[in-house]
Amino acid sequence: MRTGIHAGMGLRTLLLSALLALAGCATGPNANPNDPLEPLNREVSKFNEGVDAVILKPGATLYREKVPPLVRTGVSNFFGNLGDAWSAINSALQFKFQNAAENWMRFSTNTFLGLGGILDIASDFNIERHREDFGQTLGHWGVPAGPYIVLPLLGPSTLRDTLVLPIDRRGDPVRDLNHASERNTLYVLRAVDIRANLLRASDVLEGAALDRYSFIRDSYLQRRRAEIGTRSGPVDNDGQEPEEDSGEAKQSPGGAPTGSTPGVPVPSPAPSR
């Protein structure tokens, strides 16, 4: 198992090194300094949008039409509860001990009193959720984000966040299920649930007259900077180059959990009650 993990990380590092070596081909007078791989990223985005149009969006639409809202809410609560445990660990690694305690209280309360997380009892007790992942932990301690990268099927990311994906995966309780069929079923259900929650946002984006790729990229990078900056002090550039004002109207940033559904906008996280 450990050999497989090391091999996967080695292959990931080799691939990223090759991509970064191609960055020189993506430079130009109008190139975004945070997106040196823009031509390649745009092609990956087109692939992701194709997968979304053929598989994810139709599946999410059917799920939303056929599954009662109460059941869908329970599914979203269940997966959100699983993420609270990993958020608690990363909050502690950032020395945000109050956030860590609240995340752990959410996880414990919803797991034991909320039918394994299906019911969000913690929000009824006004226990706040603080979403954290290992990429944010590294950013908190000064590790720069690096260039923007669009991952096949996974969507927007950065070099830093991509390199720590194996660590974030180890913090996912779904990964620890022994039976592959159960594990894969939960992976698919989680992807459909995320996509179903973004249907309205993606419809709005598709009808807007804007560069979809640039909007998603800028929204994602702004959200990641805000997640790290506002939770550890003033917002900084997260190790990235400041964007020059081109005179064009700025779009409002969105936000989403790490690992956004490909081909769809980066949504704003739901506020904790």
C-alpha cells in the first residue's frame, strides 16, 4: 500500500514538473502571471466541461428531480460531517484551537446525535463550521500557492493544493472503507450531490456573457486567498503575483470546497447557521 502511495506521488510530481517545464510556451504580453499554463489549462477545462455536460449535469439534474429535498439535505449533511473531522485536524495544525474544537464538536454532535451526520444538530446549537484542508494549512504557514492548474475531472487547483491531494485523501473517511463497491458508491454520490447543489449557479454562468474560464480561475484564486488570509490575518497574495487592472469590470468571487466539480462555477460556501 505504501509503495503504491509513493509511486503515485512520484508520478504526480513528475507530471507537474513536465507541465511547469511547458510554462514558457504559455507566456505572452497578456499572460496572467498566476496562470502560466493557461493554454493547457483551457484545454483541460474544455474536457471537464464535456464530461460535465454528458455525465455529471444530467445525473445531477435527475437526482434533483427524483430525490426528495429532505433526503438530498441529509446526503449533503452526511458528507459535510465527514469533512468536519479533517477540518478539525487542520485547524489544530494552524494553531486555531477554538476552530478545531468547534469543528470537532460539530463532528461528534452530528455523528452521535444526528444519525451519523444525516441531521445537522450542531447548527441548531449554533456550533460554527470552519472548513479547512491541508493546502490551507500550508498556506497559513507561508507556503505559496504556486501556479494555477486545472486537473482532469477534479477542476481548479494550484500547484501547492495539487501536491497535497494524497494527504487530503488520507483524511477522507470514505477512503478507509474496506469494500470497493461501497467506497465507489459514496464517491459517486458525493460528486452528484456537489453537482446538484451547483445547478442553478452553473445555469446563471452559462447564460452570462463572460469568459467562463477566466471567471472560474479568478473566483477560485480569490476564494483560496481569502480562506487563508482572512483566517490568519490580513488577506495577502498567497505567494502569487498581484493582478494588474486591465480596465475591465471585476466579477465577484465565488467559493467552494476543495475538489470542485469540473466544468462548473466555484460556488460560495453555505454559511453556518
